[in-house]
Amino acid sequence: MRTCIVSTYRSEREYEVTSLIIFDQYGLMGERVIGHIDGVLPGEAFSGREEVKNVHLHGDVRRGISQLKDTDGTYVADAIVLNGGYVDDEDGWSWVQYTGASPDKDKAKDGKSLLRSQSWEYRDNAALKMSFERGYHIRIIRGRNGDKRYSPAVGYRYDGLYKITAIRDATSKSPAPDGSDIMICQFDLERLADPEQELTTAERQIAEVLKQQEETPVGDVQGTSAFSGEVKFPKARVMRVQRLVRDAATVRRVKALYDHECQMCGLRLVGLDEKPYSEGAHIRPLGSPHHGPDVERNILCLCPNCHVRLDIGAVVIEDNWSVVVRAGVFGDGLRAKLKMHREHKVHEDYVRYHREWWANQGSPAS
């Protein structure tokens, strides 16, 4: 359960109003909404489905598809859970191919295949289809039983907003017990760009104001002065919004596991304020052209020097976690093998990508 502190009150009534505002900001009171949940950023982890429901990311503790009533009373979907579902599900982090829902009586004992075809009339599928038609974004929560490249080692993690780009009838990879085809309701989803994922409420309001100003042509007439008869035009301006650079929740968790000790060289930096310092290094870099995911399995806790060594290909990591020096490394010695915490499951796909990229003398982004 998430907690927060309310301000000191002068009267019982003032305390009541203050607490309602603060708790609603963090999703602990009020109704769920489509899209962002204030106070919950991508990368935040939860021990179980009950916690996920308590912060209003998802409306159920068992079902994969969460639904709520839209303003016109129609049911729409607001979130889905990826946790090792049907055999036809595919997860590529930035894109997802998702299989709709079925009543329990239509599911095989393995939980991953079906006994009969799905229906668009089934309430969960109808709600997700309605969100596609209305252009609503869907929150995705990943569980530990999903694709090992992207799933958390334990519990559940909120991974941001996705847009449904297509829906279709499809034939399942797994046939019915009698060998006949099973038709499924299939959804394609794409993750929104990172700048659209981590904006706080205030930042979204500022971004909306700037967007409106950008859409106003510089030459638009603003009005005529009653005194001079002059026509006034807006002045062209350059506007910037300065944001704090925040460590993603995933990076913070990896740093905490190692208490800021570098996994490659063992160095632990501490400042004059007695606070430790380390950096979260993505093995497969984020952004184009690499499109690495911001997940624990793709992140190392490194000192600044080793972060640079990794980014410039001076070191690579083998599948057995050996640290291999490819270019001259001076200063602190490196460990023979990467230090690995039992709760930190780096995936081999990312270290292989890093090795192959540098074997081809590429240059990943920092």
C-alpha cells in the first residue's frame, strides 16, 4: 500500500479537504481513469496484483483486461497485464501482439491454449475493441511469468502507455482438441514515445500550452488597437521547458540491489555528503537505432568510468558474465566476472547484442 503525508491542518474541515486532494493525486481514492495515473510513473514495481489495483493501474486482481465505464456508460478497457498468457501473445517491448480474453470454461488446462474460438461479444474483448475505436491509450503491466527479456524478476511492473494500432480475427497457433482451427481476437499495441510516458501533471499542462502556442501561426492577427488603428501581431518567441533528469524507477532498483557498488570493478563512490553515487547503464542502449528496453534485465549498476567503458565498447560481456577487455583500460582493475545479485537477472540477449554491435565496429549511443 502506498502512503503519503498530509499537511498540518488548522481545522477538521481543512484537514479533510487536504487529505482528499493528496490521496487522490496518488490514485488511492476516486475512480480510475484512461491514460496516466498521477503519481505512478513507468518502471514502478509492485509485489502483487492487489497493489496494482490499489493504485488504480488495473481494476481486477485476476483478469488480464481491465475495464471501466466511459462517460456515456459504455465499457472501455484501460489496462492489460502481460504475465505469460496465451500461446499467440508476443512481446517486443515497444510493440505487443495481444490475445483477447475467454471465459474460464473455454480455456485448456495449461492456461495458454483454448478449447474453442473467442468472441468479440465477450465483455473484455468488447471493451478493448471499444478503446481501439475511441483511440484510448492502454496501460501495460508486466508480470514475472511473461517474456523473460522484459519481465520483472518478481512481482509486477508498470511499463507505461500503449496505443492499440490494429485489431483482427486470427487463427491460433494451437488447434482445438478435435484438430479444428480456433479463431482468436487479436490486438496490436505500440508503446508511446518516452517523452509522452514520464510527464507529471504539471509538465503535461505546460506541454499542452506550448503545443497550442506552436499551432498558432506567427502571422495571425491578434486584434486592432482602439487608439492607433494599428494591427498587432504576436512576436516570435523561443520557449523552453527545463525538467529535472529523473532516474527511472528501474534504474533506482538496480542501484539499490548493489548499494551503488560497480558490478564491473567493485568501486563504490561516496561524496562529501556521505551519499553514494553510481550510474545505471543500459547494455542495449535506449533510442534509435538500438531501441533497447528500460528494464532491469538490460541495466547494470556501474561507476562512471565503467559506464563509459561499456558505452564505447572497451569492454564486452560474455554469456557466462565474464568481462572481456577489448581496448586499453587504465586505472581501476576489472573483475573477471560481472558481479550478479540473485534478484538481478540480466538477459543474455542484451549482452549478445552489445558484443555483436561492437564486433561490427558500430557505435552505440551513450
